[in-house]
Amino acid sequence: MNKILTLSAIFTGLLASGCSTTEKITSIVPDSISNWSLVHKATIQQGNILTEDALEELSPGMSKDEVRISLGSPSLVDVFHQERWDYIYSIDVPGEEPVLKTLSIYFTDDLVDRVEGDYEADERSEQEAKRVVVTVPDYRGEDIFKRTLKKIGIADEARSE
């Protein structure tokens, strides 16, 4: 009984440690091994992807509608400062420095007055913008449940009743 309790405690400890980060483990091993990851780390990308072409189109005197068509909806429109639109982009790739880009557009009388920020299109954001999105039409045939019932022979009985 004691062995079962000990084994279950060890097993539970191993399961719980699998959910933790690897920083404690990698701090005692050489740098060449410390980049190995025992836990999958996902790339996190958020915000507006602004291409170089879209940024070049932006100029003083453009209306809010023209800016929205060119750059898309802003990430942030402050309730108290309706004349300022903020476009924010961040990407966090495991093993690399996180990137944060901001672009603020100031309007006067619903026309672009000035543009501020450090937003420059890079190769990664250009590739992301060129990514092809394929839409698949809805399948109009029988679903898997109906096909299964038909193979069993139940679907025909349900229709006749």
C-alpha cells in the first residue's frame, strides 16, 4: 500500500512539473542546451498588419473614411480623444525579442493633421499580409451521422415511418 502511495505521489509530481516553465531547469545547464524547449511556446501576434503600400498612401488631408479604407479599423480609438486613432502591432516569437509598433493619426475637422509613431513595415508583416486565405464552401451533402445511419440501414426505416 505504501509503494502505491509513493508511486502515485511521484507520478502526480511529474505531471504537475510538465505544466511549469523550463526556466528553472535551463538555468543550471549550458547555454547551448538552454534554448531547447520542453514546453511548446506559440508565436503571439496581435494588432493591425500595415503594409508598406498602405503606409505610403497615408498623407495629410485624407478623410477618416479614406484612412479606414487604406489602413483598416484602428486598434484603439479613445472615447475622450475621438480625433486620435492608434494602430498597434505586436509580435512575440519565442527565442526572439518582442516587437511593438505604434502609429498614431491625429485628425482636425475629420481630416488627417499629422502622423506619429515608429511603425515601419518589415518583412515578416509583409509576408503575413500576403498570406492567402482560402474559403471553403459549405458542404451540401449528407453529414457523417446520416451516412452512418444509411450504412447501418436505419436511415431508410426512419424515412418510411
